[in-house]
Amino acid sequence: MVKVFAPAKINLTLHVTGLRDDGYHLLDSLVAFVDVGDQIIAEPAPDISLSVTGPFAQGVPTDEQNLAFKAAIISGYPMALTLDKRLPPSSGIGGGSADAAATLRAAMRLGGPQMTTEHALLLGADVPVCLGSKPTRLQGIGDMLTPVQLPALHMVLVNPKVEISTPKVFARLERKDNHAMPETLPQWPDSLAFTDWLGSQRNDLQEPAAKIAPEIAAVLVSLALSPDVLLARMSGSGATCFAIYPDRLTAEIAAAQLAQANPWWWIKTASTLPN
Ligand SMILES: C[C@](O)(CO)[C@H](O)COP(=O)(O)OP(=O)(O)OC[C@H]1O[C@@H](n2ccc(N)nc2=O)[C@H](O)[C@@H]1O
Ligand SMILES: Nc1ncnc2c1ncn2[C@@H]1O[C@H](COP(=O)(O)OP(=O)(O)OP(=O)(O)O)[C@@H](O)[C@H]1O
């Protein structure tokens, strides 16, 4: 039996730079992983099975529609899976993708065949980056991955408990040919220098997502007004937003204040996993 952590993916930047003939968008995104996530428990079994537990279990499929179940099929290694669902679904922090990647890692740890980017891509554009779960520059549709060294970051994640469909957000994006990040990324000596630079970059899906879910604008305003905040932005196709703070303590204080004022929001303090 193995237990594999499935960390949330944060798109610190998300530049949409083009549109392919098959409708998939070309991206240039800086991605980090944090100490908040789901968990997969897996053990070898004659057939694949999945049970889902945890605070966000309700409504998550337990059959082949679940990306963890699909990942078990792709791995060629039948397992009995338990998914502890702690990340809100359809929230732009890659919950399903993280679960799929964690399932592929579980199969490998149990002795199954080696899983590659090509296997992961069959499960979704975000699954290859989740397979590594390291700070990465993601390009192409999610298939071109370059490792990046990032300073440790301390943040607060906020989801207003609104589910958003990724294709709908891409469909609302007006310009598909936005600027990429600089070809060579700077070296950042510390989190302040990094956050300063991050302010000059974007998430191009933030505006179309906020048109679909106006709650996103309310979350971003609350984060931007929180004490000691350095930067607030949306992750992925939303609706989860993150804000960066100088250290873990200031992030925890801001999270506590936000939770008091907005008891119905999902609010978590999160720190990036090591490079
Ligand atoms: C927006 C991101 O979260 C940024 O990390 C990801 O690119 C989305 O990754 P994902 O959820 O794994 O995406 P998939 O499950 O492969 O695709 C869902 C839908 O999102 C749109 N999609 C996704 C990725 C991409 N590069 N271009 C797209 O246009 C497509 O309409 C696709 O049908
Ligand atoms: N393991 C899973 N956890 C959550 N949702 C899943 C899972 N497998 C399949 N789904 C389905 O996938 C859809 C998207 O969920 P997911 O949580 O992966 O979205 P997301 O956080 O927006 O991901 P991304 O940031 O990659 O766009 C939901 O409609 C859900 O029903």
C-alpha cells in the first residue's frame, strides 16, 4: 500500500500566446506546487476501484470519469484507490490533474511500468507538470516543461466556492495572441524580488473568468486589501485566487482575517514545496 500526496498546482503566471487548429491554446505559465492537496492511497488489486472521501467528496465521480480512475487504466497496473478529496473541484488549482499524476506515481511506486509525459498528456494538459510537481515553466499546451528555481513563497489560497468550466473560460478570452514571458527568466535572489517581477506578468484568463464568476473580483479585492500582501492573482482558469506574503506568519494572519470576514469561502494558508 502506498500513500501519495497530490499537491495543488498554482499558475503564478498564465500567458495565453496562441491558438492551435485543434482548439487547444498555447500557454506560457510559471507553475508552483504547494503543501495543500489531495491524497491518493493505492494498493495492488485484481481490478481498478475508487472510493472518494474527504470534505469535497460530494459530486466527484467514482468511475472512469474520475481522472484518478483513468490514470489507473493508463498505468496498466490495476489498483484499489482511495482519494481523499481536500481541494475544491473545478477550481483552477488542478485537483483532478494532481490526483491523476499521484495515481501514476503510485502505480510506479508499486512496481508498475514507467510513466512519461506522453502518458500523462493523455489525461489532460495539466497532468505532465503535476507528474513532476516541481516549480516549472510550462509551454506549448502543457507538454513543454522546463524546471525553474523559485524562492520559497508563502501564500493564501481563496476559492469563493464557485465551480468554473475551463473550456468556457478559454472561450470567453478575446485575444489569443498575448505576449509570452521573457524568453530568459531572471534569477530571483529572494521572494520580494520574485514577487516584484511577478507583478509585471499576468494571468490572461483572469478577466474572462471574472466575467463568468463576478465573485473572483470580490476575492481579488479582499486579498489585495489584506495586511502585508505583496501580490494577488487568480490561478489557472479560476476561480481560486492566491496572494503572496513575506512569510508564513503574515500569510496565516491574513488567512485568519479573511476567514472571519468571509466564513463561506474556502481559505488555506499554503507554502511552496521545495525546488
Ligand atoms: C488552464 C490550465 O489550468 C493552466 O495550467 C490548464 O491548461 C488546463 O489544463 P487541464 O484542466 O488539464 O485541461 P484539459 O483537461 O486538457 O482540457 C480542458 C479544456 O481546456 C481547454 N484547454 C486546455 C488546455 C490548453 N492548453 N488549451 C485549452 O484550450 C480546452 O477547451 C480543453 O477541452
Ligand atoms: N479526481 C478528480 N477530482 C476532481 N474533479 C474531477 C476528478 N476527476 C474528474 N473530475 C471532473 O473534472 C472536472 C474538473 O475538475 P478539476 O478539479 O480537475 O478542475 P480544475 O481545478 O479547474 O483543474 P485545472 O486547474 O487543471 O483546470 C470536474 O467537473 C470534475 O467532475
